Amino acid sequence: MAKLFINGQWVAATRGETLPVIDPSTGEVFDELARGTAADIDLAVAAARAALNGPWGKLTATDRGRILLKMSALILARSEELAQLEARDTGKPISQARNDITVAARYCEFYGGAADKVHGVQVPYLNDFHVVVLREPYGVTAHILPWNYPAQMFGRSVVPALAMGNAAVLKPSEDACLSPLAFCAIAKEAGLPDGALNVVTGLGEEAGAALTAHRDIDFVTFTGSPEVGTMVQQAAAVRTLKVVLELGGKSPQIVFDDADLERAVGFVLKAITQNGGQTCSAGSRLLVQRGVYDKFVAMVAERFAQSAAGTPAMDRDCGPLINAAQKARVEGFIRQARESGIPVLAQGQVASGVHPGGYYVAPTLFGPVPRDHRLACEEVFGPVLAAIPFDTEEDAIALANATDYGLIAAVWTRDGGRQTRVARRMKCGQVYINCYGAGGGVELPFGGVKKSGHGREKGFMALEEFCTVKTVVQYFGQ
Ligand code: NAD
């Protein structure tokens, strides 16, 4: 689909250039994208501004919600076709792609239902004064997304912005953006007025940088790496724009001696193999109390040994990684850990019959990983798990909080007091107790602290991120 979606129309990039779309499970080109640049961003931002001053800006909150609800129904009606597209574009197993499409529809349902339920307040003040606090859209919101969950990210970033009455300009990832483009056609069919949603595909340093530096945007939300997130925040700071950053993670699974190990083991495997570990909230550090370290790590190793990466249709634990650079990066982490003498406790398979040009990496479990090794501290963004033993509750808390990141954490223990003590002391945005939901549900506020970013998406609270507050003070005395 070598077109941009601007002002409700499909248009070629101004310079007429394209980028290849590569299937990660074969390494072969199967489509092309429009290579949007600053001139296209100008058109998209102008269309969004005009929409705010036109039919889109005049819709009631209820009508905005109805459009999103219709989008949800249309996405569900085409879910299989969209899931196949998502699986081809990202390489993920088909059952994960199906889930991602269902979740995207759920975002439209959740925020469609919520659109007219974000209320301002009336503030008691002096006699003869009437004070109301209004919630208003920011205006033109800029959205920059990564490649790992394009359908879900659209739902989580763009949909709440539309629910609150903003007009959005989206720059999805050049590595996976077909589902956001498909959602534009669905939005149009659902009755979204022209210009409310604009999508400019292209490279980060071209279209992305032009969007975040644009003089007529009012808000920026970015999901991606901490390095680019910092650049985005710097660009936005020039105009003191509000920025929401959803960045990476190195999330710990903390397993205490008294944990239900049988229950934990499946979650531990899934938390690092889901999406090939290319999940910001992947459970990439396995912290295990010394009394059960050998036993539990052996249980996890057994599961790892049975795991496999395969094509989307094979529907194994994970698919290929997104591109050759990501494969090389993850293999670099594995090689360096081996060279450091860290034992490989188990390695899964790359399923037989996959295309040799695909970007497959077998799930790998290392342990014990020294606490200061880069495998214990840095985000790999691949199916590589670092097991580390700990001694006491205090030691576990210090170790869990010891990275630059703070996105999510899991605590596995039957001790109710310990569950609460540890959860409260985690420096992160979500804590799971005896469960793990990488990223969590649509309803659950999500986001990080420290290098994982700031601001919250998902849940009802996200709607507060996508609107600003205006206090109106009226004197009504005579
Ligand atoms: P990335 O930072 O390389 O790219 C993200 C997006 O930014 C892409 O659309 C890219 O084109 C764009 N971009 C690149 N340079 C830019 C620039 N100079 N100005 C503006 N935009 C630019 O990240 P990625 O490789 O696509 O994704 C992987 C990273 O994303 C990981 O670190 C991962 O943890 C993080 N991530 C975080 C979350 C979260 O919610 N916290 C979710 C998914 C991914």
C-alpha cells in the first residue's frame, strides 16, 4: 500500500518515493510503502488543523464515541483478514496476531464507550462566582509508534486521542505499519470525518523528525526506544509541548521460595517468548530466591528446550524477529554472554521448514547471570532470559529496582504481606502478583518511570492524558 492517508484521501508521497515492505519470516519484499517526508507531514498537520475547525470539531462526544464503536465492529468483522496482514507484516504467530486485532477492536470499544463519560467539575468558590473546570482536547496530536504491535499500538495511542476530540497525525514504524493503514480505511467507512486521522508512513529521521519538530502540533506521544524518545522530547521541548513517552524495559519476575512454581513456569516462558521477546514489558529478568533457584530454573529450562520459533502459520512460541538488524543485535547479546562464560541453561529450536532468509532466533535461557553484566541490565528485545539468584526480600527488591528501567514487575509468592510489601516498593508502572500480563489489558493504566518513560496510556486514565484542563471563573453578582 504505497499511499499516505491525508484528509480522508489516499495519496502518494509528495516526492513519489517508496520503501520496501519485508516479510520477516522470509526476508523477502512483498509490498511497498509511501516514503513520506516533511512536505507530507505539513499536509497532514494542516488537514488535522482544518478538521478541528470543521465537521470533526463540531461532533458531540457521543457521536465521536459512536464512530469508534463502529470501528470496533468493523475490525471484528474483518478480524481474520487483518490478523493475516498483521502476521505477515510482523512475523508473529497467527494466534498472537488474532489476539492483537481483537485487542485493537477492544480499544475502539472501550474508548468509544468512554468518549462522553469524561466530565469536568464544578468547584465551590466565593459567593457570586460560578467555577467550572472543562476538559478540552489539545488539538493536533502527533503519534509515533514502533513495529512490535502496530495494531494494538494504534488502538492504544490514536483511539483515545480521537475519543477526546483531538485530530491525530500518526507516523507508524517503517518496519510494520500495514494494520494502521487498514484501520484508516475502516475509520473512513465508520464515518470518521476527513482530517481527524492522518497517517504518514516513512522513515523516522525524515517523517518522524518532521512531525515532532512541526510548529503546528499541540501534543506528542511516542512509543519506542529510549534513545529516540529522548530526541522526541528534545524536539517537543522547543515548543514546550506535552509529551507522553512509552519506552523500553528490563522487567523482573521475582520468584520467592514459597511460590507456586508450577503456576509460575508457564508465565515465565510466555513473558519472554511472546512476540519473540520484542515486547517492552517482556519479563526478561528471572530473579529466583536461592532456596528454589536450582529447582525452578531447571523447570524453566525444560520448557525453554521445548520452545520454538516458527512461521506465523506454524503458530509456535514466537516468530522471527522483525528485521536483520534486530536479529544481529539479539545474536550479539547471546554471543557476548557466551564469551563471558555465562552458562546457557537451555535453548529452544528454530522450527524445521522455516525459510532460511527469515530472521529467526531460538529462545535462550542464561544463568546465573552476574548482576552487572549487560544481559542483566540492558534491554535485549529478543527471546533471551537472564536468570539471577537472590537471597532475601530486601535483596530481591534492590535487585529488581537496579536497572535504569521501570516498566513492570511480577512477584511470585504465597505470602500476602510480602506480596503487598514488594509490590509497593517496585519502582515501575505495573506490578503483577502471581500472574503476568505483558502490558496488561486495555483497561489497565500502563507506562513507566525512569528510562521507561512517563505519562500513562491504556485504561480510563489515558483519556486524561489526551485532554487539557481549563478553569472558567464567572462572576454572576449584580
Ligand atoms: P525506535 O525508537 O527505533 O522507533 C520507534 C519509532 O520512532 C519508529 O516509528 C521510527 O520511525 C521513529 N523514529 C526514529 N527516529 C526518529 C526521529 N529522529 N524522530 C522521530 N521519530 C523517529 O523503536 P523501535 O525499534 O521501533 O521499537 C523498539 C523499542 O520500542 C524498544 O526499546 C521497546 O522497548 C520500545 N517499546 C516500548 C513500548 C512501551 O509501551 N513502553 C512499546 C513497544 C516498544
